[in-house]
Amino acid sequence: MTTRNRRFHALALPVAGVLALTGVGVATAASAPRVSAGAQAEAAATAALRGLTLEQKVGQLFVTWVNGKTADEVNPKNQTDFGVDTPAQVIAKYHLGGVIYFNNATRDNFDDPVQVAKLSNGLQQAAVTSGAHIPLQIAADQEGGTVTRMGAPATEFPNAMAISAGRDTGRATQAATILGRELRAVGINQDFAPDADVNSNPVNPVIGVRSFSGQPGLASDFVTAEVKGFERSVAATAKHFPGHGAAPTDSHTGLPRIDNTEAQWRATDVPPFKAAIAAGVDSIMSAHIQFPSLDPSLEPATLSKPIITDRLRNELGYNGVVITDSLEMEGVRKLHTDAEIPVLALKAGVDQLLMPVHLDLAINSVLSAVKSGDLPMRRIDQSVLRVLKLKFLRGILFSPFVDPGKVMKTVGTPSSLATAQDIADRGITAIANDAGLLPLKQKPATALVTGWGVATTTDLAQKLTAHGTAATAYQTGQTPTDAQIAQAVTNAGSADLVVVLTNNIATYPRQTKLLDALQATGKPVVAVAAQIPYDAGYPTTVRTWLATYGYITPTLEALAKVILGETKPVGKLPVDIPAGADTQTVKYPFGHGLTW
């Protein structure tokens, strides 16, 4: 055993000591448990719970961000957010149950996989050597595609809808297995994925291609496949209960109201969550949505006992961890104060509270509610037991550390990258080919890539060039001006082929003006719905449409090969595409997909 591994093993000894009290031992890959995993988890969680103070119990119910790329980084944002200097001090101060990593401008925990592994080890060290001595859930939103926190050199997979377009659940399990394995290699032991929403509303502004399908059967099959893949390495999380797919607004910025009947909910939204539960999903994330037919009080689902306890717990029989969506989101903050929200969520039946705006306020609100009798101690214990059982079953309690020296033997391997490309190749869907343009009679010498996306148009142009067609990029954004449209037409004059990328025509309809202007040049034009496939349903003179369901690197590689005739499209629509804004008329049905 190396010096580093001896140190990590020693740090985990407090947890091992707790497990020894159960009399059932610690399950390992090399030693079969003497009793069932469920019984071991129950015994270990019960033993660990006995040693926790009220403050330590409540801390286990919270998951938050930390600011910094190492556990000991002094970051002024930590003083602002938590009143301490370093991420490790945040863990020690609040006895946290978990943290969540981000890669955005304000909360960036990612440089490279080895750095992330070291950050994870540092945070786990802080957890097991202070307070409760309980290792952390370390989470990330690694759905694939649009919602990816750890990008290259890690393996990048397409959005859920692109995977289901390939109609191969085995490949979905492969994708989730690789994602989970790479996350675990860097110390992330919980993935807030897969998305179990059924995207039944074509203008849903926040789910879209993150959903596997607009049909519950297909969504259920792929949710099951991914839960099984993720949970080979990490805890999986099905989201967002009771179903966010019909929402007309974004719960990040408002409180969506879904007016579907209870019967519609049971037929459409419930099946993927039932499938996830049947597959043994470790946790389920709640949605900040109003659903009057399920709770006439109009409480957001996150704070609704009729939805969380009556529907999810009692009716669907789910006894795993329920975690809120981010409590920073406006959807949950419209009706209640930040002090009220965590208490109401726990009363509703939630177990873990994700990213409260003011962590100190949130924790103290829960502590005060317990001390006053407003929240019974048995309710706290119930949730802490669920959290501890999850940590046992996923190996977090007895194996929280990773070896940074081995990270790159797992992350972004050639075989994993090849699998990702294979899955991306199967997702490209040919929606319309009315002019018989594809496959091209011969490979064009030059091409113009225009439309939406600075990086996307550039990257696709580079892919086409690498495949033998000299391509240039001219991006016009989601709202092309008359001047930009005119310039695109000018640029098209010297191209043998024009490829136009669109993104959300429903909200940005001027993209159709660009399409029509380019079609009028007489040049061969291929339109590509580069995000949601519904763009292909809007009226335009362009008669050739492909859908990619996203724009990560493997997807653009797959698109370039289809355009140039090197591969055939095999994807099938996972949704109905309506006739533009007329959502009652289906233009291209579920299952449609051309090939040649």
C-alpha cells in the first residue's frame, strides 16, 4: 500500500469503526456480505445515526456548492457565502452531507480531472476528520450534452434525446456506465441524472433534449437503462418529480404551472419515475412546479406533502432519498421566504436540501424548527437514515477517496471516446429530404456553415474541412439581422453547399428569414435543428432537414459524416414534431426518420 493510500485508509477508519459496530462487516468486492446489502445498509446507517448530534444530523440533509479548486484554497466568495475561507472549512463548519461541483463563471471547480480528484479527496478528508466523521456525497449534473460539468478530456456524450433517437437501450447503459465510471474516478459519487421528464410540451424552455422522449414508454426504457449504468459506479438521480416535461416556463426564473389532469399525469409523467424506482434508483429530485390536479394548494411540488409523500412515497412506494432541485431557483422562492423553504420541504417528505441561497439561515431554520417541536426529531432521523443508507450502498461510507495517479487511466480513454462517437453517429435524424438533395451526388469542394452558434458553426466547418470539403463559418446568432442575412447570402455565392444551423425558432423566428433567403440563392441548402428538433416543423422554403439534438464534438463529427455521405442517418424521432406553432397538428410523427 502506498503512503498516500495508507493515509486515505486511515482517514476512513472512523467510518469503518462505525460499520464495525453493526456486526455485519463492510461489504467489499472481494468479500460477499454475510447478510443482504439492504440489511447491511440499515444496520450501518442506524449505528452511524446514534453517534450524531442534532447539528450533525441536520448537516447531513444539506448539499451546497463550494468556491475553489482545492480544498484549502482561500477564496473570498467563501467568506461571502459561508463566513469561512476555504472549501474544507465549509464542510467542517456545517457537517455537510454533500457538495455539488460546477464549471461556470461564478462557481468553477474544474480545471482537469486530476485536479478534481485532489479536490474531492481534500473535501472528504475534511468530512471524515471533523464533526460527524461521515464522508460526503459529491455530486454533479452530468447528464451529457447540454448539461455537462466535466468536459474534455473526459468522455462527452450527446443529450438524452440524441441517445434515444438511436433506439438502443444497451448503448444508453454503456453511456451511463462510462459517465459514472469517469465521475467516480475523480471522486464524484453522485450524478444528478438521468432526466426522467417526458417532454410533452414542444415549447418547454428548460427540458427539451434533456428528456429522452415525448412518449412515456420510450422515456421509461431509456431511464431504466441509464439508472442501471450509472449505479455501477455512482448514485443516480431521476429528475424532476412529478414531471417537468409539460412546463410552459423555466423554473429557474419563474414558477411554472402545469394544468394537466391527474389522469394525464398518470399516463404521461409517472411511467419513467416508476421505471426508475423499479430499477433501484438511489435518489429522486423534486421539481419547483405547481400541479393543481395533484395539489390544489398550488404549493411548488418541492414543498408539497400531497406530491412528495402521498404520491411519490405512498403511491409509488419510493423510500430512497428525495432531494430538492436547487433552492436558489425562483420557482421555489415565489411563495415563501428562504427561512421557510427548508422546513416546508422536510415537512413535505424531502430528505436533502440542495443549494439554499443562505446556507446558515437554512440550517438554523431547520434547527429552530426541531427545537421548537415544529419538526419532530423522528422526521429528521428518517431522512438522515435514508442519506446514510445511500452512502453505504454506493460505497461512499467505506471508500470515499480516489487515487489521482490513476485518474487518466479511466477518464477519456480511446475505447470510451469511440463508444461516444458510435452513439452520436446513431442519433442523427433525417427529418425531410423533399428535394432529394441527400445523399449528395458528389462531395462539394466548398461549403458555408452559417446560422446559430459561434463555436458550433466554427466547429462544424472544421469537421467538414477535415473530411475533405473546405468550409468557412459565418454565424448569425438566434436573431439574425437584415445585414447578417445579406452577408450570409453573399458568402453563399462562393460555396457549393450551404449548411444552416438553427436553435429554437419558436422563440427566435427570424431564423426562418435566413433560411428562406439562403434557399432563394439556388444553392443546395441543408437545415440542421442543432438543439430541439421542433425547429423542422416551422414553415420555410428549405426542404432538407436534419436533427442532431445537440452540438457536442462527437455530434458535429457525426453530422459532418452524414452531410458528406460518409455515413447514413439512422436516428428516429423520439417526439412528435408539430406544424410550427400549431401544436395540435403533427407534421413529423414520433418514430419518423429517413435513410438512404
